[in-house]
Amino acid sequence: MGAPRETWSGRAGFVLAAIGSAVGLGSIWKFPYEVGSNGGSAFVLFYVGGLVLVVVPLMFAEFAVGRRGGGDAATSIAVVGAAHGASPRWAGVGALGIVTGLLILSFYSVIGGWTIAYAVETALDGLAGSDPRAVQARFDALLASPLRMTVYHALFMAATAVIVARGVGGGIEAACKVLMPVLVVLLLGLAAYSAAGGGLAATLEFLFRLDPQRVTARAALEALGLGFFSIGVGIGLMITYAAYADATIDLRRAAITTVVADTAISFLSGFAVFPLVFAHGLDPASGPGLVFVTLPLAFARMPFGALAAIAFFVLLFVAALASAISLLELAAALLTHRSGWSRPRASWVPATACFVAGIATVLSFNHWADWHPLAFVPGLAQATVFDLVDQLTSNVLLPVGGFALAVLAGWALPGTLLAEELRLGPAGAARLKWILRWVVPAGILAAALAPIFVQA
């Protein structure tokens, strides 16, 4: 028999937890470098369009299924499907989401560990200086040390498990009520600090002045992919969180608030990053190294740069932790519901499994860096174990899960379910079903096919 159903204390706790799930490293780390690598304003335009046309409708559907089902992702889908004559096999979509979430968490925790490493080591040793080679050497030294990476990986995973083990109200909600305000305050402070150092005018032009030459298929597809996956729809995160929402919470408003808040935080991160980049003549298109290599150069060239750097990496840690909580909750919810395990056991067992699996990611940056398991496969010849897990989850499992959920909501479930749970009229529910049937699957296919047809 499953454990008693837990609930959020109210709308604020639910929304803050959903925002925390959505923000993560995608908004703070990936958004700035994706914008920088894809020309700025055109990417932003496509990003916002993808949120409106794909992400919000699918989030509506996940919220409706989650609250009506009242359990983990797999159970909620099974319960709702059975009530409306859908095949019980649809529950496999929820199970796939849980597996995908654990795989993502296994390497996400390693990257989260980097944020702890940079915050701690900057506090102890200061910045590496303004020599690009010294800054790169510090990053390379971290990657070359499996012991250091494993220790920080363990610390990050332990912090995640401790919070999830405390339950929905006393753990996840309580943590997000602290983490989200801290994140916003840090971001606002860093954005103001960054803007005061110059580069604000160049940032505004870069983000909001549309350059027609930058309107390309690559920008459109990559923006859609980032917008879809950064919110966390498609793997059952929002189904799981909505299962803890009581009938008094307006799910439609909660979904819109979550997406708007996540987008605002993404833009705030851009205002924290790009003024520094432009003021110091750095390259906004420097890719994933923008945060861990390029920004430390900027911090080293400004007054109180070490303090600003520490604050920035604490910010990254807070954002990463909030998302990691939701990824672990996917499995914890299943284990407490299906097996009756206690919260601590249901949290620490999958967390331990993710930690062990994450060792492969750690080794991919050093001892296994030259091991390419699928060297015989075109396009994957140089992929490490980390690359393969990342590509499997991002380019295969996430699109499949999102596509299946759109089909389930658009074709197998009645419009009355959406109307009742989202407080929509018949016309509104019919429009949402049409979007879920046609627009959302088309958008997901476009994002999934981007790596095939668009050069990285």
C-alpha cells in the first residue's frame, strides 16, 4: 500500500517549487551561452515563441494529468488513462520519464559539483588572474582530478537527497521558499553590479535589436529545443509536482507564472553575464565555457571581483540544486507510492544509484577521455560516455517522452479533463487539444531533428 498523499501548503509553495524545477543550470548557465552562440536577438525571439506555442500547452497537460492522477508520473498517467479508456501501456511514458530523470541527474550532479568547487576554491584561493591561460588551466585541473570531482559530486548529490528525504512540505517546498528568493536576490545584485561596470548598452542591443541576418533555421531550432527542455516538461516533473496540488490551486495561472518567472530569470542571467563580456572585450559566443572560463576572466579585471565570482557560483549552485531536487523527486514519488518505502529510503537509494552512475561522467573528463564506446557509429565516433548519456537523454528520451505526452493529452484524453482541471471553457479546452494534437508534436519533432539537420 502506498504512502499517504502529501500536498503543498498552498499556491505559493507549489509555484516556487515548479519555478525551481524549471530554472536550474539551463536558465543560468545554458541560456546565456546559447544566446551568445546564436546571435542574440533572433534566438531570443524564437525562444519566446517556442515557450508560447509548445512549452505552455504541454505544461497545462502535465499539470492536469498530475492533479487528476494524484501519484507519481507513471501512476498518474495510468489512473487517468484507465478512467478514460486509454491503454494501460501509456503508464510506460511516465516510467520512461523517471528513468530519463535519473540519467540526467547522474551527470547533472557532476556539473552541479563544479559550481561548489568554483565557489569554495575561489573563496580559499582567489581568482586565477587575468591571464586566459591561467583561468583555463584552473578549469582543466578540476576536470583532470577524478577525486576532486567525485567529492564535489557527492556533496551535491547528498544535499539533494537530504532535501527530498524531508518530504514535500518540510523538504522540497521549504527549500524552494528559501532557494528561489536567494537566487533572485543574487541575480539582481549581480546584474546591477555587471551593468554598473559598463556594457549595458551593448547588451540591450545584442538581446533586443533584431538583426534579420541572424534569423536562421539554426537559431530557430536550437531556441525551440532550449525553451522546451529548460522548463522540464516531457519527463513527468510537472505531473509529479501537480499531484501534490489540491483543488484550490489554479493550475493554469501556476503554469503561466512558472514559465514567465523562468523566462525572467533567464533574461536576468543574461544581464548578469553579457555586460561583463562586452565591457571587457570578451567573446559572447564562447560556448559552455562562458561561465567557467570566460566570466572568471572578467571578474579578475574588476574591483571586488573575487566576491562577485563567489556570489555568482553560489547562484549557480542554488539554481542547480533546485532542479536536481525535482529530478530526484521523480523516483522518490514512485518508490513511496508503489512500495510504501519511507521518504528517506526512497530518496537515498536512487540518489546513491545516481551518484555511482555519475562516476562514469567524472571519468569521462580524465581517465576515460580517450575512450569512445561507439567509435564505429558515424557522428558518435568521438563521443565519451558523458557525451553519450547527454545525447541519449536530450536528443532521444526527452523528445520521445514529450511527444508521447502530447499525443496522450491531445488524442487519448477528453477535453473535459483539461477543462475541469485548468478551469477552461469548452472553446478553450478545444483550442488547447488542437494545439496538443498538432502544434506541440510538430515543435518537438523540429527540436529533436535539429541535431541532425543543423550544424552545431
